[in-house]
Amino acid sequence: MNTSSPDPRPNRLMALGAARPWLLDVAIVAAIIVLGSLPGPDRPGGAGGRLFTVALALPLLLRRRRPVGVFAAVSVVALIQWATGARAFGDTALLVALYTVAATQPLRIMLLAGGLLELGVVLAAVRWAQPHWLEAFVGLSAMVTAAGVLGTNVRHRRALLATLQERAARLEHERDQQGRLAAGAERSRIAREMHDIVAHNLSVMIALADGASYAVRDAPDRAEDAMRTASRTGRQALTEMRRLLGVLREDPGPQALAPQPGIDQIDALVEQVRGAGLPVRYDISGEPADAIPAGLQLAAYRIVQEALTNTLKHGGPTADAHVMLGFAAGELRITIVDSGPEPAAAAAEGGGLRGMRERAAVYDGLVEAGPRDGGGWQVRTRLTFAGVPAEATPA
């Protein structure tokens, strides 16, 4: 059995025609002129026929640049040939010109050119094909139809290929654009997480270190406890950093895939801030939903964390804070108020507040931050979700 690959020569010829189309045109013209010059009993000959063959074939060299003009020129030469009564093999150039018009021009122009060529077929059959003019008319009309249909199919195929290429380019552009948008969103998310982790834990560690430095002489035991808490906080921050950076690796480990903090971890967060020296009250009201999305819980945790971090950094030694979570049908309301001075609390108008607003916007929330009427600073937001309220649960 022959398992050899197909002959690659036709593909090479097609590739050569696409790369250098003028070579194909020269070959077509040369073939028409050579075949029109060969002697034969049934072949139109004579000096007049050879002259008209050359005159009909040469315009085909410009058929790609001026398809309608070339068809018109060839038609005029053919009309002169018919008027003089000379027969020439170069009439086949009319079929090549019609094919070119059909392959490059709209349908109405192709039909006009085909109708004009059909008129020439009628004139030629009546003059040179007596008494069998009907058979000649049918045969020549079939050739004209074939040239027109073949050229139209080529035009449709080219249009389809151009559409597919344009669609592929557009899809590639959209894919690249979506990739850039996804990368930007991922960078923003990582920046928010890094800011929340680093800023909060460092603020707690700085507060503990300051407290230890004040108490190291008068209360060494309290200073030792504060330094141990600072050390524990630093290890916790390092673990969270490694977990976050592990997500960026190709093969994240179990630590990188650990659950993110949620509402249940706010108690530990409040205790950590209390240990840093900031008095914090934590109240929950309403009925918690049966299933709160993990993303919303992370957003709530980070908002509370950022607000307490700002109070810890800017509130001063006499500040205190109050964290309130309120559950309602399909929403979670978060309020954090403190008694810190307004100028210091206004420093929260930076990356931290921007990160809180970005997190809240994911759940149709809006963060409102500003000074309180009675002094201090407050942060309020409301996050919505599609949860079903559970049975009455004591707060």
C-alpha cells in the first residue's frame, strides 16, 4: 500500500501564485498566445487571428489592478474581431477577464459583464456556428456561466477568510485586553491584602513595642508580655504574608490554600487590638444569615481591621473604639466609631480607605468615613448578599 504523502507541487504552485501573482498572469498570457499560434485543422489561424490573439491576451497582465477596465478593453477588441470576421483563439481571454471581474467586483457588476459576454456569445454563434449555432450557443454559455460562478465563489471565499481573520484578530485583542484587566484587578487585590496584613500587624507591633518601652522599668512583667504579644503578632503576619505569596506560586502549598479570615475571626482581631492597648467594644445585632459568602466575610473582616488599624495608629493614647455588626435581610451593616482626634483620623484618607471602598463596591456597598458630631471618627458601610436569615440566634 502506498503511504507516501500527497504531491506537494500543487500547493507550491498555489503558494507561488499568492506570493508572485504577476508570474501567474504572465503564464496565462503566454499560454493563450502560444496555443493561438499552433497550427491545426480546427484551430483559428492566419496572421489576423494571431494578431487578435495577442491583442486579446496582453490586457490580462493588468487584470488584477483594473479588472473592469481590462474586461472592457478585451470586449472592445473582441467586437472589432467579430466585425472583421477574423477568428482567434484569444477569445478565451474573455473568460479569464470575466472570472477576474466576478472574483473582485460586486454581484451587479459581474452580472452586467456576464450579460455583455452572453451578447457576444450570441453574435459569435450566429456568425461562425451555422447551422449548429444552438449547440455552440449552449456550450459557450456554459463556459461563461462556469467562469462567473467560479469567480463568485472565489470572491465569497476571500470575503469569508477576511471575516475570519478579522474576527480572530478581534478575539485575540479582546483576550489580551481581558488578560490585562484581570492582571490589573489581581494586582489591586494583592495590594489590598498586603496593605491590610502589613499595616495592621505592624501597627499592633509598634503599639506593643511602645508600651513595652514605657513599662520596662516600672512593670517589667507587663513589658515582657507586650513583647511576647508583639513577637506572636509578627509571626502571625509572616504566616499570612507567606500564605498570600504562596497563591502566586505555580504549586502553592497547603498553607497558601488556607481559608481566609471571616466574621468569626473578628473576635480574635478585637482581642489582638485590645492587647495592643486600644479599648474596643464589639457588638452584634440582628439574626446572622444561614450562609454568608466567604468573599463578603473577608471584606467585612478587612474593613473592620483597617478601621481599627487607623484608630490604633492615629487615635492617640486616650482613644477607644466600638465595632458594631448588624444583620438584616440580605445585608450586613458595619459601623466602627472611635474617640480619636479628627485631624489624626483624617489620615485614613489614603490607600486603606480606598481599599475598603473597593471591597465594599464588590457587594454594592458604599463606605462612609468622616468625623462624628460628638468628636472622633466613624466608618460605616453596608454589604448586600443573597442569604436566607437563619432561625433566631442570640447575639
